[in-house]
Amino acid sequence: MSVDAYFATLPEAPRTQLSAVRALLHGAAQAANIPLSESLKWGQPSFAPPRKLGTPVRLSWSEKTPDHCAFLVHCQTTLVESWRHMYAARFTYDGTRAVHLPLASSLPEDALHQMAVMAFTYHAAKP
């Protein structure tokens, strides 16, 4: 299955939101001059920068939690913890791996843009 096929299987609300996040991810990568590759990892769309530069972002929606989508990163990074400090109550979080994006709310595009750039440059930005 391709990323496009994954999106085609989603109900309208999560498809619309995740399509907007997908475009935002590509826009953030383009603005930072970072090439991205798209694939499915663990059945979820994955947007990966070059391996030594950063870490992939995955997107998810599930019928088990139909009211939100997830913006996921590798759980062994410090990204979600950084985002907790930067955005506090602006998001809800899932441990060290995800930020929840409620379907009933508009997307915080500026925050997601910054989060994407942070993920895509994670390894290069480490001291």
C-alpha cells in the first residue's frame, strides 16, 4: 500500500486533517531545504529526512481514538518533551512519542511547522 492509498482509506475528517499535515510537513521540509521520502512504517505514513540529519515524523488515525489524529516521532528522541515545554497545554501528548491533533480544532500550523523542522533536523541540531 502507498501513502496515497492509506489516505484514501480514511474517513473524510481524518483524511482532510492528515492531508493538511502532510502538506505542512512537505512545506516545512522545503523551507528548510530538506529532502523528504514518504513511505508506510508500521502501517502509518512516514515522512523521513536523510537519516543523519533528522528523525521521521509519522501520522496516524485510529477508529479506537476517532476524535484525534497523532503526530508521532521516535520515542527515544527528546522531541515530545521539548514540545511539552514549548507548547504546554496547546496539545495533549502521548508519552515521549506523540502529539494529539483534535479533529474538532483547527491545526496550529506555525507550531506544527516548527515541530516538523525540529524533527527533520534532530540529529544535526544535537550538541
